[in-house]
Amino acid sequence: MEIIDRKSFFEIEKQMEITPFTQGKGWDNYIGNKSDSLYFVDNYSNPSICCRGELYNKPFIGSVLRIQGEAVKQPKQETIQNFYKGIAQIGYSLVLISSLSPYDIEYEIGIREAGFIRPLHQTTCPLTILINTLDRPAGHRSWKRNIKKAIAAKCSFQKISQPTLKDCETFVRIFEEMATKKQLSYILNKQNIYNLLQDPDYKLFFVYSATGSIIAGRIIYINGKHAWDVFAANSNESRENGASYFIIENILDYLYNENINFFDFGRIGPGLTNSNQVYLFKQSSGGYPIPYNGEWIFAKNKINELLMLTYRYILKKGIRY
């Protein structure tokens, strides 16, 4: 395992078969803390896996390395083991992994043999909805009904080829409207969204009402034959006239025309909480649920993990999955 510079990392990443949106150059721009970003590769001259991570310090815990996903090229169990063992041996107090790769038993065995275990408190549900855009099953009745509703309301769809700061401001405004209704604990920043969209792999789409108002937005990421849902912004009006369904339907058509095979519709949280509504919405698209490799943790000692558990679950009142 080697730590490399940012420029070399993104050159190496081009050799990978699958790079999730959290490992793209745009996401690195979006995070913005480049001085706290680290870039890892298993073998500089013959890479099979690489990832970027964010390093920060937590009171009473110390250094925490957070890695969201990894870019891979047919990694074997031994490759996974050696790569993450090398990261664990650097000496961080905690290493937090959240893999967005489809579940692979070789990955699980490899990362366990590197010393990682499942965390006591999972902050995300390791499930998503995957849609085969080239051979797509028909959407559910509710999906079709909402598409018809949006067409009747004369909604229109547009891909924004060169997003401006004003476009990003509009997207953030609609997101804030949605965040208020859903009682989300975070909001977006227009400059960060603009930084994200400077990478052409991240695409912005809008849906307009009959009067020309922007009522829904979506940001997706495309890498090779795969696409990922990144951010959604749905106004109250979009939920009434079906525009939140209409925008995804048109994005799927766009991906089909671009010969993109798969669309990862993003995390779902089926269960008895409000997040079940997100699951029902995404499931109605006709996609099918799959598991990610999910969350893993390496801790110098049990106290560090218990302190992180206390912070996330008790102080921050995070949802447990």
C-alpha cells in the first residue's frame, strides 16, 4: 500500500473498472478539504484498488480516517487484505470504511483478515436499488401513474450542459425546501455544488413546471457503464404533480441513449422509520435491491470505538441501521 499525491491518484483511478461517485475528482472538489485528504493505492505500477479518504481529529479519540467507497479493478481477497492492512498499520485511532461496491464475499473475507470488523453503530443501510437501464423492467403502477400526472401537468425535462452558480443556487434552494419538509439535519452549499459540477462526470438535470419554474433537480455521476444517484432536490410542487418521478424516468431514458448499463439509485432504508418511504419510491422504479459491502471499522482500542458510538448514537442521535 502506498500514499500518493492527488494528481497521481486521479491518473491511476482512470485504470479502474468501477469508481463510485464518492471517489471522483468532483467529489474531492466538493469536500474541499484537500489538505486533509489522503490518497491510497495498493501498487503504484500495477494498481488493483485505490481510494481517497478524509483525515480529521475527534476530541478524546484522536485521528480518524474516513473512506467512502473505493475504486477497483478485479481485486482479489489477498489484494483487499494487504491494502487495508497497510492502511490500518499507519496508526490512526480509527479507520471508518463505507464501501459502495456491490457485496462480494472475497471483499468481506479480505477486509476481515486485515483486522476490520462491522461497527457497533452503522450510520447507513448497506442496501441500494440497482436499475438495468438497457433491459429495464416496467415500473410499478404507482410509478406509471405519477409519470402520467407529470405529463398531464406539462412538466418538461432538461439536462444542464454548463451549470452556472445560479443553477447551483436554484438547486440548493429546492433542496432546502425538501430538507425542511423531511426534517433533514443538513443542507447543501451552492459553491460546493458548483465545485462538484466542474467535473463533467457529474451531471445536473432540472424539471420545469408548465409556467417555467424549476420544481425538481437531480445530480448524477457517470463512470464507464455505471451511473450513481448523488443528490436530489424535490419541491413541494414536484410531489404533487409527479415531477420527482418524471425526472428519474427521463434520466433513465438519457442513460439508455448514452448506453450506460446500470443506475445505482442510492441507499434505501426499508423498515419502520420514515426512510421506508424512500425505499418504496425507489422500488417502484422497477429496479431491484442489492447489498453493498457496507461499513467497516478498525480501532486502535475498544475505547475509541465506544467513544465514536457515544458521539454518533447518543450525542448526535443518529439512526441505527
